[in-house]
Amino acid sequence: MRGSPSSKARAHGGPRRFRLADITVQVPFDATDDDRVCLLRASGVPLDEAGEITRGFLFERTSHRPDCCTILRWFDEDSIGGVRGVEAHDEALPHHS
């Protein structure tokens, strides 16, 4: 008898953990790069003057169908385990031989 995905996950150390994106944006198929930047800015994703992300992580999911939208999911670095780039390594890590 086969178990459900959740019972398999429990058998291998508990349920899988994931987190939801802080911001999710649907970009129409025919959107230009300028359209994408405008949509991201309007949704609250922090971008610099050139349209590059200033913090966090942007995940892009494109469809296999050519006429579908692209889904952009932005994750704020402050909400990902509380770790912040270089600041997270202020203290030296212990070295094990």
C-alpha cells in the first residue's frame, strides 16, 4: 500500500518546510522589460534606478506554453531565517579539524 506524500515526508524526518513569497507578481506574456520593472516597483519589490533588485531574492517561473504569463516571486532577505548577507558573518565561524 502506498502512503500519501505527507506520510512519506514524516517517515523521512518530518514534514517538508517551505515559505511563501513576500510578493508575487504575474507578468503578462507580451510585457517588455520596462513593463516588468514597473510591475515590480508598483508591487513593492525594492529596485535601484537601473531596475536591479537591491535586496532579497527574485524567483522567476516561466510557463512551458509560449502564450502564458511569467510568475515572479520575491523573498525578502530579512524574512529568510533572519540572515543578512555580510552582516551574518561578523563573528568568525568555528573551525573543525
